[in-house]
Amino acid sequence: MERDRLQISVVVPCFNEAGSIEELHRRVSRVCEDCASGHEIVIVDDGSTDESWSVLRRIAGTDPRVVLVRLSRNHGHQLALSAGLDICRGERVLILDADLQDPPELLPDMMRLMDAGAQVVYGRRRSRSSESGFKRVTASAFYRLLNRLVEIEIPADAGDFRLMSRKALNMLRHMPERHRFVRGMVTWIGLTQVPLDYDRDPRFAGETKYPVTKMVRLAFDAITGFSTQPLRIASHLGIMFSLLAFAGILYALYSWYETNTVSGWTSLMVVVLLLGAIQLFVLGILGAYLGRVVAESKRRPLYFIDEIVSGDVTDTNGYAGPVAPEDVRSAGSQT
Ligand code: UDP
Ligand code: MG
């Protein structure tokens, strides 16, 4: 039996967000009821270790429009998001963080821009005053670097908060890579993408789930995913240092001829250390790409789903993603 078409799916990756979930559900439900003719809220529990899952179960028990997906462990924000995007069925998809830093109340404005022809409406942060100075400085430096390296223009002050059409989502779902930088992948698609400026709120509850290590990992995935420019740094450095070495040899021969001396420990150390450092740096770049080639060649599933809850149906068969909505939700849609 075909269900009514859903106009909106709200996809929310969630990792240890027990404190925000109820408020999230309240605010998202209210805005969706106001501006959409049918909605679902797909919440992906990315292996939370707090009470998130029991809070989610309680909410799903009272609201059949909530669909829960529980991953088998913490797969990371970008994969949790990808799982939600695979499973949702709406004509339009709103990507939202669980911590309510991005106000769901912007949905009507985003819908209007999409009615006017946009395929993607992405939130652009007017101010980041709610975030730490460290995060702001590193993020701005990172996007400047990224946009020098990649040939597409990845919007600087944007996160994953955005409204996408089914068309754009279908295209995104054809990108199979494992190291995912979803906002860059969406930009890479093309189509009409328009920004919507907004002010980012502070977190509703809890701490950031993006420590520096995860931020660095995301940055590496972004750069290696969208540019092979760093590989070329190796050859540029090679040429530069060959020229320097040539000059150095001439100088060494000259001073040997002129002064007949063997002193020069300092210059020797400088050269050795410098060359060593450069070589390690270049090897590191090669390693970063090689590691990703290895990961891709294994062709493992992007994520595993432990459990799906939709209405009063709980499916614990276990799935490996990417999954098609009909694979995993047929049980739910028969109710
Ligand atoms: N998140 C996730 N898995 C993770 C880390 C984060 O699903 O391993 C979720 C988190 O619950 C939140 C969103 O990703 O809904 C963004 O994380 P956070 O708000 O901590 O990042 P920040 O806004 O500080 O950059
Ligand atoms: Mg946040």
C-alpha cells in the first residue's frame, strides 16, 4: 500500500544529545505542521552512550511521524547523516543538527526559496558569535585553504544545515565514497543552490560532539575528497629543492677550492634536517591519499543499522548501508 507522499523529511544525526531531543522534536514538529502538508522526522542515533535512545523511543511511541535509526556504533556525523538521507522519503529534505544551533523555524523561508526554483537552500551563518574564537579562526582558515585547492567554490560559512530537493538528494546518493564531506558533495552536484543567511544559536544542551580530532579528520576528508592538488606539492617542492641543492653544490665546490676547509657542520645539519622534514611531509601527503585508496578498495558498507523504529514497528534485522528506503521501511509502511 502506497503511503501519502511526504512533503518534508527532517533528517537529524544525533550522538549523545539526550538533553536536546525533546525540545528538538517539539520545535521541528511545530514548524513542519505549519508549513508542510506531511512530514517525517528521521533521527539517526549514531551509537549514543547516554539516554538518547530511550528518550527517542519514548518520543517515537507518541508520534508516528518519528522514524528512528540506530547505527551499530558511532560511525561519525557524516555517515549518520548519510544513513538518514538514505532512509528518508520526503519530497524535500531538511538536514538539521540535534543541538538546535540551527533554528528549524527557518524552514518556511527555505521552502519559499525552493518554490522559487532552488534545488538546494543552504544556511549561511551571518555571525558565529555563539561559537568559540578557536573554532571561528580555524574554520575560516580552513575554508580559505580549501577553496584555494578545489575547483568548485565550497561556501565558507555554511554547515550541513540545508533544505534539499529529492532531485538533488537522488544525485547525492550516487556518490559512493566512504570519507564523506557532505556539504562539499552537495556543492559538487551543481543545480541551483542558494544561501539563506541566519544567526547561529548556542547549543541547546550538552557539549560539542566535534572535538579537535574529529574536526581535523573532517578537514582532511574535505581536502583529499575534493582536490589532488596536495599531491602536486611534492613535485613543486622537489623542483624547488633541486635548484637549492644545485646552488649549494656550487657553493660547496667553491669554498673547498678557495679555503680548503671541512668545517660546515651547521650548514650540513640544516640541510639534512630540512630535507628530512620535507620528505616526511610529502610522505604524509602520499600516505593520506593512499590510506583513502585502501579504504575505498575494501568496499565495505558505509554504516550498519542495528534497529529501525517506525510507528509501532521495530525492525531489528540489521542492515548494511547505503540502503534504499524500501529495503528497510517496508515493514513500517504496512502498518
Ligand atoms: N554527531 C553525530 N556523530 C558524531 C558527532 C556528532 O551524529 O560522531 C551529531 C551531533 O549529535 C549533532 C551534529 O552531529 O547533532 C553536529 O555536532 P555538534 O553540534 O557537536 O558539532 P558543532 O556544532 O559543535 O560543530
Ligand atoms: Mg552543534
